[in-house]
Amino acid sequence: MTRGGKHKDRESGPERKCIATGEVRPTARLIRFVVGPDAQLVPDLAGKLPGRGLWVSADRASLEKALKKNMFQRAARSELKVSDSLVSDVEQQLARRVIDLISLSRKSGVAVSGYEKVKDVLSKETAEVLLQAEDGSSRGKSKLSTPHYGHYIGWLTADELGMAFGRQTVIHAALGAGGLTQRVVEEAQRLKGFRIGTSDAKTAAGAAGKEKRAK
């Protein structure tokens, strides 16, 4: 299976209906919104804020459709205050969640960065996830392969990966199994919907290897 290939989706957990597409999907593939006390529409990425949830598929197109066609107002049955920067705000918040989770994984010893360290854990087959900066050299990235039956995340920038590892920039990183790895994969997939889309096309041109899509 090449990068971008399909795999059996993990379907466990509660499901909700997307107000934009009408699809019923696992909450891990959706973004929850709530209406604040001042009628402001608020993204609830952690799914913990009080109030009735309004759910949208975790991709830019679905959220833009819901906003353009006033689907939040119809679902809430009331007028809402919606920030003009809501879509970009959600993307930034998703990226921050992924960065923070990778950082916690690093602190717990599950994550490594740097070409040689990543190459080493890949050769030992102890890595579950290969991460590579979207703005890194395609030639350099092609020298590392995604773990067999593992995951590939290639839509964070070198600066963002650098933030996760306490460095200026990072091009190559890897996560071992266990810990917060599955959460990183799930949150990264939601971010992917805002940066790359939801098609099954290859997501990292020039990067060789195999992946089980983080979906």
C-alpha cells in the first residue's frame, strides 16, 4: 500500500451528524461547536464545553459550506455571532493541539527528531508514525519510509515541528507506539482536512514508503 492508500478505519466511539453534509461520522472526524452566552459561535476542539454541540466534518470545505449557507444558525435556531476568521482560527487551534501532543510525547520519551535518530528507530521497527515537514526537501524526505502498517503525517511545517521539539526547525520526526501517539494521529488527521483536504490522493509528493492513513 502506497502513501495515500486506504486502510480499515477505526470506527469505535460515539457518532454525530455533520450539519453541512448530513453524514453520520465518528466524533474523532468532526469538530464540535457550541453557542456561548453572548451568542458567539465557539469551536470546542476538546469536546468539553457545556451546551448543545453543533458538529461539522473536520475539513475546510464542510466548515466553509456551513458558514456560507448559515447552517449553524439553522441548527441552533437562533442568530449567532460568527468571527470572520473562524476557519483560520480552527486550523490554528488544531495545529496547536497537534504540536502540544507531540511535545508531550517527546517529554515522555516516545518521540524523536533528527534524520539519524528517525532513521535508527525506523530501522529497528520501533516507530509507529513518521512525521516530515511539509516544507522540507522532497529529496531528503524520500530517503525515509513510513513504518509498515504505520502512519505518515506530512502537513506540519518545519517551524511547527520545531516548536514541538523545542528547536528552531525540525524536518524529520517519529513517534513510537503507545502513549499519546493515537491522539496525535487523530488530531493530525483533523488538521489535514484544513490543509490538504479529504481526498485519497497522495499527501506527500516525493516521499517514499508506505502508510496507513491517519484517519
